[in-house]
Amino acid sequence: MAEFFDQKEEVINIELTQYGKHLLSKGLFRPDGYAFFDDDILYDTNYAGYTESQNDAHNRIKTTPRPKPQYVFRGVETEFKKANKLINLNYGKETGAPQSAGDKSYGLAIPMGSASPNSNRTSAWDVYFAKAPLSSSAAHYTGSHGFVSIPQLEMVHTLRTFVGIDQAAATSEFLRPYHAVHEIFSIESAMKEFSDKHGAAPEIFSVSETFQDGTFLFEEQDYVFLSVKEENAPNLKENFDVEVFEIREEIDGTTGAPKETLRQLQFLHRPAEVDNFIKESGLTAMYPAATPNHVEYYFTLDMDGNIEDRIFCEVEFENKRVDLFADTDIEFDCIQYPYLEAPIVYSEKQIDQDGTLVTVPEGEEDPCE
């Protein structure tokens, strides 16, 4: 049952979510930020079927009763059973269980953003794609959970598999009276070309064991590279939080119909420095093996300074500092990578039929109101 503020006596009301109560009970509740929401306010009455003057809208917004915060968005008993199951699987060792996706992603999904005081434009995203093309996009994420204002960008990630051969097997084949010399030479030539391109032997990229004939399989990936910037917003040292979710399909206990749910994956904790004399047991504790609950179990996700120089050079990354308070410059050196292939750039620019560079005009941005 909803409860409304008494505007004559009450100004602010704070409620802990179920996850917040859990962290508080463990002594782990350490809030470091906040967000404001106005999804209970109707600014434009055209969406309600009538019009009003600006003065009337001002008075209506200020005097309309506002509900107190909602802090439960899913069945308490259902979430309790899920949390117990995850704890029994040893998932969420530090906090006991991860925060419910219903609370985190669906319940409070549309916070108010921050706009730059030096711009009359609304906040916008500038996303640059390299190596992996943008295949489709959608402005919102929808499903059985309802409407969530999370833009969806889909891209193509390609894996290429090749056949390699170890040196001993190749030499043995060349010494045979009858051998497929052209086939072996072709494999070795492809391996050398791969080594020159990636700066490492194909064996490092092996995805199989070495078979009895000395051959093995290795792969090449067209990695996904994104440069993401927020336009018309304050530039801070840490503008982004990166989170990874797995989309899973579950059966609704009430209707029996399949529904999509989100399960958040955790990042492995990697300490910056390790004592040279640390014991093996200590290393195991500091560098635990990735499990299906970790991002690193499925793929490698590098950000900013952790990205290899070769990749920055390959995509011809343009390194600029926005202002004094923005992130520091990302340092990389392209001197040792002079023969990299030209990148495939997926941006607002395209090549016309006659070979001239044509820039597609950008759409108008929405002004702040």
C-alpha cells in the first residue's frame, strides 16, 4: 500500500532495500553515491490528453502528492529462496548473495542524469566502433520484466580457426619419401604470417591438444573495441561503472511461460602488487580461478590502461584529454607496430562510390528544458 508525503511536515524519507539491510547486517553497508528519480512526475500533460500553461504546470508539480520510496520490487519469499540457493553454491562469498536484478535493474532504472553547466544540450552518448561492426540497436530493453531504459547495441564477434603443426612433425613430414610438401609448406606459411601479425607463436592461441600427427588448432578473434564518451555532461575521473549481466531464461512459477531474467556476473579481484615471497596458498587466495559466476570465465574485458598497445595502434585510437578534471591520458607506443593493417572503422563517416570521403551529418540534439 502506497504512503504519501505530508508536504507540511516531511521533506525526505530514506528506506533500505532488502539487499541494503543484508549488507548492514554484515557490516558491509558503505554507500558512496546517490541518485534522484522523478518518474512519478508528469512534466508534459500532452501525454495525459490535455494542455496547460507553464505557471499551472509549476503549481501542479509542486503541490501534487508524491509517494514515499518503494524498497521491495519482487516477492520477498521468492528472492529469499534464490539467495539461499546461491549461497549454497558458494556464490557471493563476501556478501552472501548478489543484489537482486529486480531491485537493481528494474525497480530504479531511470535515474535523473547530470548535464554540463556550459551546455544547453541534453546528455548524449558518443560510441565509436572498431573491428566489430554494429549490427543493430534499440533505444530500450524490454521483456517480461517490463520496460527498462537501457539502450541495446548489438555487434558481430568473429572467431577464425586454423590448423597448425609443431616443428618436429613438420620436419618429419618433409623427410618422408612421399609427403604432402605443399600442404605442410602452406600450413607453416600461414603460421608465420599469423606470428608476424600478432607478435606471438600460434601455439599460444591453441584451442586444442596436439594430435597424434603433430597438428593442433589455433584461433584468431576479431575483438570488440569500443570508445565510449558521454557528451554534454561533467567530465569526472570515474564517469563509468562497468557491469556484466547474463541473460537467462526461466519458467514463470505462476503462468508457466518462459521469461528473461538478468544474472549479474562478478569480476575477479586482481591485486595490483604481489609480494615476491608470498606462499603458494596465498597466491591461490589472491588469484582465485574463474568460475561460471565470473566475467573472466567467458571472456577478457580490458579497459583504458589495461588494453595492449598493439590494439590501440591497430584501431588508430585518438587519445585526447577532455579537460583538467577528466581521465588522464592513455599512454601507448606504436613504434614497434609499423605494419598493422588499416582498421575497419564503423562511425559516422563513410566512403562514397568515387572514393571520396563523405561525412554523414549528425542529427539535431535535444536541448535541455
